[in-house]
Amino acid sequence: MPAYVIAYAGNVRDAEVLAEYRRRNTDAVANHGGRFLARGGEVEVLEGPWPHERCVIMEFPDMDAARGWYGSEEYAPLKAMRQAASDTQIILAAGV
């Protein structure tokens, strides 16, 4: 069953670092069987507050693959880059 990583980002402190993060994370996600479904494109708020500047949705084959990406040695330095450059909330949701 597919799994989805959904990230909301804001309070960008270093746009150049985030551009490098995105470039390098493309391969890291693919290396764990994932792909991007939405990656910071236009967002239209239909209901409720939305304080975020960016929304990213990634699809993985299953929860274990998504956890493998997030906990990987390959992603660890990228995660640190992202955390230093912006504030992000990330969830992992099981698909149906």
C-alpha cells in the first residue's frame, strides 16, 4: 500500500541552501522508491488557516520505504540543511 510524506515549510532563512537541498533530495527520494507528487507549486486555500509557504507531497511504495528514506544516512545531512534553512512540519500517512 502506498505511503505519503507530506511536508509544509515556511520561515525560510536561506533560500540558496534550500535550493541545494531540493536538488540533492530528488535523488535521495528516488533511491528509496519515492517520487514527488507536489513540490512547492501553487496552493489554493479552500478552508481554514494556512500559514505555510510551501507544500510538498511525496509518494513511496509503502511506509517502510518512506521511513527508510527519512532515516537514511543519505538523507541525514540533507535533513540538517533543511532544518537550518527553514521551519518544516512533516507527516507520514498510509495510503488506501
